[in-house]
Amino acid sequence: MKKSIFYHAGCPVCVSAEQDIVNLVGTENVEIVNIGQDRNRISEAEKAGVNSVPALVTPNGNTLHINFGASIADVKG
């Protein structure tokens, strides 16, 4: 099974959501991407439909925005 991808920027809202996602789906089912640190993956997140973080992209391509930590524009700086 293809993994979901959880994009975040390292803020407290994002870290809290990351812990909840991992507890819900398990570490083996989700790839965690901190685009605040791994900035070369911002364009990948944008192509997947991520407008703000934290966000979860499911294996079938649905983008689920969780809470609101920061817009992609804010992360890009």
C-alpha cells in the first residue's frame, strides 16, 4: 500500500497534528515531511494541492488540510 504524506512546517500546531496522525494511522502508513526543514519538497506539496500546513495527502491523492498552522506562502517566505 502506498503511504499517505503528512506535510508540516514544524510549528506547535503542526507537531501536535503530526502526533495525532501517527497515532491514528501508524508510522508505517505515513511519511512525515517537514517542509520548514526540507524546503525542496515545497513544490511537491503545492503540486499535491497543499495550500496550508499541516496537511495530509492520502494515497489516492486527496489533500486534507488539518487546522491551520501556516500558509504555503508563509513557509516559502
